[in-house]
Amino acid sequence: MHRYRQPAPPVRNKYFIICIPVYPRSHGQDYNSSSVNTSDLLMTSIPFYEKHAARLAAQYESLNFNEVHASLLDLLPPPGGMVLDVGTGSGRDAAWFAANGYEVVAVDPSDAMLAQALELHPSDRIRWLSDSLPDLVKVPRLNLRFDLILLSAVWMHIPPADRQRSLRKLATLLAPNGRIAISLRLGAPDMERAMHEVSLQELSALAQQFGLRIVRATDSADKLGRVEVPWTNVVLGLPDDGLGALPLLRHLILMDEKASTYKIALLRVIARIADTAAGLARHEAESVVVPLGLVSLFWLRMYKPLIESGLPQMPASRLGTGPGFTTDNFHALRPIAAVELRTGSRFTGDLAWHLHRSLSEISQIIRDMPAKYLRWPSGGNPIFDIVRRRQASTPPELVIDEAFLWSFGDFRVPLEIWQALSHYNVWIEPVLVAEWVRLIEGYSANRQPDVRMLAHRLLAWADPVRDTGFARAAVDRLRAAGKPVYCVWSGARLNGAYDVDHCFPFAAWPCGDAWNLMPAARQINIQKSNRLVTQGALDKASERIVDWWSNAFLDQGDEPTRYFFLEAAQTLPLLVDNPGTTDVIDAMKLHRVRLGRDQGLCDWELVAAAGMQRTAARTK
């Protein structure tokens, strides 16, 4: 097996800071902006800084590093760490890092500011370059990865349309466990200084697209005492699995060459399987094997709405041929909704035949295209190993079950990649979706309006409202038969309005399986929201949950029962061959621990008013 090894940096313990001063360098540094042309955007036009370099440098130097960056000091990498300082201005911060044991590359688009910085802070630890966001053309050529990237009083100068591209570029330059420190100027933007509105919410949403998480966000006053200019200091971080898998995945997603969306699609398929269908995986010493049919099924489910909506999946020069898997068999599946392509579904007649053939064709495309070209950076060998099996004839009734999915072959995933996808999918999948949307948008070349919004909507894995429909149908059926339905959390009878609650929050883990859908009082569901039920609350509710499962699904005959346990076996860590409801509850408790550990969700348990507690006691 070829394990990924991160290449050693070209210079041992040599680290660089990159600085771009087309803005006030630190909080509170003011200047007369009457000569700024607001049509000259950040990073592309710097006449003001050329003209006033000496005065601006003096202002930048009037504040010291420790005061400006007090909230960052305990998060700095150890001396010798690699630092990219975006916007050094006078070189003040670059000099601080150099004096404290960091090697510095200071980048600035203004020759005059670079000259000031060189004069003020001569150091053999600092190398100066001219470069600018959002492209940072020269920095990637250094072949360095940075432990810290600093943007102090910069973000409000980047036009909103350039922020996604800027943050994407910065994310590709981070080392494992790397961090990006960004200060946000929250006051009204000064249009004379080419400022734009910023917010923590916007930055957080952008960060999620590139697998970044907020490590810290702290408010601070303006260092020059301007009460109308508050600041929020944000530190973004990359998770690190300690095995080298996350840097590899980041490389494959953001930097690997792509001739279509195939590579991103395959990585997202494996990520979704690791996160939501791990029960079907077989573990070996150094790898995890999943059914090739499941990989093909998830591929079909993801691509179907995109293709049917006409969103391009490759450059215009290749659109004449179209994706290789969009054969007559694929197009014959138009009557099937994407959400129906799931474990437990049944198909007959022509639809069954076309589905079987289409999945077989997809498995061949996956083997011959993306799996072949997703390679280890070190040795150039494919990361994933695929063994296809010869297909039998299509049965009269095709059931998507475990045996059917394994009949297509084996898809082998390196263990460290599987573990990273299992534990960090909350960060990885948004990056994959964002990159997929970026590719679609590039291939569209403005031929289709609102392509970004449409692509995001169609790439959503599940619709929580649609997913809960069959649980609501069960409630309606029970009520029509005169049977009571109870809130699983309180035990109170649901006589009027109610909600169908995802036991494990849909926002954190999209799963519409029957075992995860439970009737709940509306106020309790609102109180629970996107928090994670505690072990104690799950224990208390277990009997009511099993009663609900029995009444809604398991007492409806063999087929609903088979479907219920088939879904549970796919998504939960069931360790027995013929599980019962107790096994499902036990597996839910294990999965609850995993979600809490991997995603840091807030705990929830019922805090009921006395009246509700009395009602619950009467109805138990």
C-alpha cells in the first residue's frame, strides 16, 4: 500500500511572512484618504501608498505587535514556524516574527512601502516579494506551507466578489494544523478608502467551504480609540488527523488538476459513504472495502439532478460528448427521483433493467477515469483500488440490498483516508461541494443564470421536509386508526400539531432513515434544535422510541421491517447479523458518542415545565 508522506520543506526550519500593505496595517491606524481613488480596488492599484509611504509607515509603527495581536499570542506556532503575513505595510509584524525566531518573506505590491520596510527592518530572516490577493501568483512558487497566515485590518478592503477566491488561495497555502488570523473591521465601511462591509457570519460561511473551522473569535476596541470602529479578531484552523490524510485530501480537492467534476464527485461519494453508510464497509488491516455498487449508486444519485438540469460537468470543448455514464440507460431512469436511489428500494420491469445496466456502466467509468487518476503525490500510483465483478442478469424484481451492491465488485479505500473521511466529513464535504460548484460555474461561462445557487441546491444530499414525509404518513395512519401518538422525549400525547424530529440533528448529519425520525412536541423540537441528545435523555426515551418504531414501521409487515433494519445496518454501527430494536438503540448510543466527539455539538436533554412533567406522568 502506498501511504501518503508529506514532502519535507525545501529549506529546513525556514519560514516566511508575506505582507501586502494597501490598507491600514493594524487596528486604528488612520490616514488622510482624500487622494484614494475608490475605483482602484485592493491589491490592484496602489498610488496612494506609493505617494504616502513614509507617513503611513510611521503610523503603522506607532502600535506594537503585542498590543494589536494580544488575542493571537497564545495561538502562535512555536518559533521556527512558517508565517504568511498578508499586509505587512511597514514590515512591523514581519520584523516581530523575525526577531522571535521565524523566517519571513514579506510580500507587498507597493515598491515604496517595500523600500520603507527594508529601511526600517533590515534582517537576514526576511525576504521581500511583490505579490497581491486574490491571486498571490508568486507565493505558491515558493513551494512552502504556512503554519500561520495573518491578515490584520485587510479583509474589509477585499471586494466581496474576491473573498471566496482569496480564502481558497490562502487555504491551499496552509500546513497541517495551520491557522489563518483575520481581523474584521465592523464599523460602517469608509468608502473613500475602498472598504466593504464584513461580518463574522460571512467569513464563517466562506471558511466552511474550504474545510476551515473557527478556532477563536474575540471582540476588541479600536487601538486609536475610535468608538465607531469595533473589531472582531477571528482565528480559522484546519483540522489534522495526525496521519497525513487531511493534507492529501486538501491537495486532491483544491490543487489537483481536474478535467471534469469526476474526481470531486468520487471523493464526495466516498466521504458520504464513510459518514452515512459505514455499516456496509468491511475492514482489513490497512484498508476499508465498500461495495462498488454502493459507490455507483451514490454517484448516480448525486449526478442525476445535475445532468437533468443541464449543468455542465466538463469544459465546453468536451460538452459534445457529455459525461461517459450518461447513456440511454441513464436517461431511461428519469422517472425515478434521486431520493429513491437508496438502500431498500425496489424496482421492476424496464426500470430495473436500465438501473442495473446504468450502475454497471458507472462502475466502469469510475474505475477507468477518476479512480485511475486520483494518485498519491509521492509515487504516482492510484489511491483507490477497484475490482469489478461480472454482472448476472437482472432479476424480475431488483432490490437494492447488500448482496446486490456487493455484486458489482469491491472499492478499496486506504485506512487513513477512510478514518479522515469518517471523522472530519463535517469539514470535508462542504469543501467538496464548494469545489464542485466552482467547477460547474467555470464550465457554464455565464451561459446559465444563477448557476451557483442552482448547483448548490441540486447538490444537497437530502431534503429534510421530504425525508420526513413517510414518518408523517405513519402518524396520520395511527391517528386515523384511533391510536395515540406520543412525543418520544416527554411522553406527552400529541393531540394537535407536532414535528417529526431527527434524533441526530439533520444539519450536522443528514439522515432520513426511519430509525432517526421521531414524533415530538413542537416546542420541544424547537428547544432541541440542532443540539445532540445526551446519553441520559436517549436512555430515558428508549422505550418510547421502540414503541414508536413498532407502531409506525415494524408492525406493518415483513417488508417495512426488512427495510427498517436494512437502513439501520447501513448507517449505524450494528455489530450483529440479525439485529433487533435493542441493537439499534445500542448502536445509536455509540453513534451519538462519535457525533459528539467529531462535531463538537452542544448537548441537549429535556427541561420541561412542571405542567408538561405532570402531563408526561399521566400519559406514560
